[in-house]
Amino acid sequence: MDNIVYVTIKGKKMLEDRRAELIAQREGVAQNIREARNFGDLKENAEYDAAREEQANLEAEIASITEKLQNIKVFTYAKADTSCVNIGTCVEIGEVGGKKTLKWTITGVVENDPGNFYISNEAPLGKSLLGKKVGDIVEVHTPAGTHKYKVVKISAGA
């Protein structure tokens, strides 16, 4: 996979810490499997099945984080190119035909936090805004419908 994963230094550390935490859980999960084997026939052993599923989920998450870390590109908000909407920029958009304006900071998927107006470059809105300049109209297709916004201002994110 060659998809770039954009993160700040803080986001990279979060991924590294989470992977270390998961790796530390491996021995406990292995112990659960060993204990569950003692409950009898493995074909009808719910505890064993649950322990193996827990192990599979743990290993899948470790692999996912490892892949992200291999494809990482670190950025800083302060150094974001504000000539157009980029990762690391804060963009103010206005609803076409409406009075509502919103400010979104474009970030990578790891640090996506829509509740605090940090939106991923992979989300429909973030993806639609990338590369746009002040005055451009953006049509965003979401599960809730299609919306049009005008790019009002672009600045470095925070």
C-alpha cells in the first residue's frame, strides 16, 4: 500500500504509543488461549474461540498501525502552504445561498476530530476542499446529500 498517512509529530507519537500498548498485550492474550485450551474439546470451546478472536483482532490492529507508520508523512500546521487548501490549513467556507459559515482545519485521518472542526483529507468535505483557492465553489457529496460551499479564507491551521 502506498497511501500516504499525514500526521503531526503528536499524531505519530499517538500511533507509536498505541502500537507499543498493543504489542504489550500479546502475552496476556496468549495466556488466555493457553487457559482456554484447558476447558476441553476445542471444537465446542467458546472461551478458546473468543481468545483466538481477541488475538486475531489484536494482530490486525498492530498490522494496521504498522502499515500506517511505514507510510507516514509528518506535517506541521505552522508551515502549511496557504496558497490553496492543503493538509495543515484552516479553511473558512460559506454555504452557497445561505448565511452559514464554518471553519475547518484539514488534517490527516489519524487526527480527524470533526467535533473540534479537524477534518481528514480523506473525508468527503476534506477531499473536496483540497487544492481549492479563495473564491472557488466546492460541491460536496455526502450520505446526507450534496452541498455547495464557497472558499472564503485560507490560513495556517493550529
